[in-house]
Amino acid sequence: MKLSLSNYRCFARTPDIEVRPLTLIVGENSSGKTSLMAALRFSLELSRSPASSFFNVYPFDLGPYDDIVHQSGEISTTKRFSLCIEKYVRLADARYFPHPHENDKRDYLVKTTFFFKSNYGDTVLSSVRLECEEDQMDVRFDDVMRVTIVSGEFRSEMSQPNMFGQGSANSAVSLQNSFYLLMGLRFRADEEKKSSIEKQKIQFFASLYDAFLSDNHHVVATPPVRSVPRKVYTASDDSSIERGESAPHELSKIKRSDKKRWVKLNRELNRMGKQSGLFSKLDVKKLTQQDSGPFQLKVTVRGRSTPIADVGYGVSQSLPIFADIINHKGSKSALLLQQPEVHLHPRAQAELGTIFAEYVAASSRGVVIAETHSDHLIDRLRIEVREGRLNSNLVNMVFLEPGVEEVAVHQLNLDGQGNIIGAPAAYRSFFIREQERVLGF
């Protein structure tokens, strides 16, 4: 999948950003990393995007429209911003609007551009454009929903009252619903008036968009601070997912309800704990006989078992990441991690790179997107590539370089020896200057 942004936050216009199984987003503070992560979340789970909350879904909260549209000066004159998603789909994958040629196994390269505008301060869809080969369809939302299909010299225009009213469709899925009305109801009465090519194009685009939405990842997004460790956990303080503190309670539920899954999960958690040097053993200890009673999360560090609140913060911050990696290995999931190295010693940061490499190497469908400041994590991934345990083609590093009014996007690849290719002068310039000062240059 590729993503490009226009007039979005600090990005006036970006090149096509390639999402690979292991995508790292690096750059200085306030260089747009979180904004890019929010856009990636929208792109990866289109069919699950909640209405009217395109870019304000936990843990990303970009605010109202004026805070999202690109500001080229003190007052923005930009009327809309857009996200363009490019990926391959198959018509046979359409779930709700199947194409007559269900055995069509071709991969179609589809570009879908979502244009957003302000509706009394809220961010809403204003139009959508689908492009595939020489075909193009535009859907514009106002008081009338207008659809234009162009295929070579063929052109068809149609419209119907906008079921969303003045404003726009409030999610990518509601646009899909409009296809059902548009294709199924609007033209049923005068079907004989439509040419055969028009019928084919209408059905083609309906199936295409259906397949485009169906190709989704299950997104698991975690904030920089993931949990506050406690000496004792109770049912009443079962934290919500939105606070990112549910890992201890989830582990407790798994141990109570699914012994076989717990044994496998616990074995992998202990392996990762030892590998990172954070702990050698983890267990959930009930303090009463009641299933909903209080419990402790205990970890063994240097031979001593103690509540998680009595050890370093690194354990509680890494535990949700370890659990997500284990639970979603082999599935079509996208782990969006903000600063996974928070509170970790350099050794643990480096080992986290190895854990990421193992995850993408073992999963043909999983994606890890990490916003990171850790050179130790990056260098370990380079080592994994050089020593042949990670294919360099699975890695993309997106380096964000702040400018005066916008941020430049650089995509850095690794060669077979783990060397960084195409790095601009600004990449690691601070570290080079600091090293020169240490050496007295």
C-alpha cells in the first residue's frame, strides 16, 4: 500500500509513502510523526472508520478541521485536504457488491483519493475519486450526490438527492452504502435507458470500491505511555482500551478462561522478557478465590518475584507490545506503536528491533509501524538485515525533515548489508555534530 497526503497538517504535499511490513517513522519532535500515524490508521482500516471521527480515534486526536488542514501562513486559505491510497485489489474479494466475473483473479491497481472539507468545523468527506487503469470515477457530495464515470472516450454523469444532506458522507463505509442506493435503486426504473457499457462501468466501480474497502487490516494502536503499573489490580479499576492500560486485565482474563492459550502466551512473554533483559518470568496471581477478585501481576527479575509496580517502568511499558505481537502473529493486523522504546534501556531497545524482525519474518500479512527516536532499535534492524535474518525489502524508514512552513518526507531503504540508502544531509546530522564535539573537532 502507498499513501500520499496533500494539504494535511504539516504536509503541503508528500510523495507516495510506501507501507512495508516493517515501517519506521523517524524525525525530530513536532515533525509530523503522529499526524502521519493518524493518516495511516485511517488508510489501513477504512471499513472500520467511525463516522465523523476520521482523525480523532484513540490514541490519535488531531482536533477540528482547522487543526488538520495545512496552514501555509497564520490563516489557512486551503479549502480542502486529501489522502490518496494506492493498492492492489481483486474483484473477487468484493463482499457486498460482487462483480459478475467472480472468477476474475487479476490484481487491479486502484488509487482512491478522499477529499475532506469543513462542515461547521467538523471534518467531512467532500468527494472521492477512484482511478483504475484508464477508468476514473468521481463522487461529489453536496445537496445533490453527483457521480461522473470516465473510461477512455466514454463519459457518464448521474446524480441523485444526497441522502446525507448538505455536508457529505460521514465515513468511507457510508459511501459504500450510497453505491447500493445509486446502483440498485436510482437506475432500476430506467435500466433500459442505460447503455451496456454504462451498466458495466457502474458495476465495475461498485465492485472495485467494495473490494478496496474489504482489504483491511485489524489495527492495534498504542500510545507512548501504555500503562500505569499497580501493586494490586481489581475489577473496578479495569481500565478502558482508550487509556491503553488494559493489558494486565486481559492477561488475567486469558489465564482464567483459556488455560491452553495462557500457557502459549505466557511461554512467549517469558521468552521475550528474557531476550530483552527485562524479566525472566511473568505470572498472574489471584489474591482471592473469586474470578473477579483482586490479582497481582508478578515478574521475576534477577531471581526475585515481585509485583510489577516494584520494578522499572520498562516492564509495564513493553508488556502490552509483547502481548500484541504474540496475539496477532500470523493475522492480518497492523500494529501502530508510538515510541515503543519508552523507558527501555538501550539493550532492551535493541532487542525490541529483533522482536519486530521476528514478527514480520514469521507473518506474511502483519505490519508493524513504529514511530521511534531510538537509534539502538534502528541499528539492530540493520544488523538483522546484514546477518540475513530480515529481508531488506521488508523495511522502509520514513524520515520527516521539518522546514519553515512544511515537512519534507524522505524514504530511506536498506541494502543487503544493512546500510541506509538515500539519507539526506539532515539525517543524523545532530549525532555527527555531537560526536565531533566529543572528539574535540
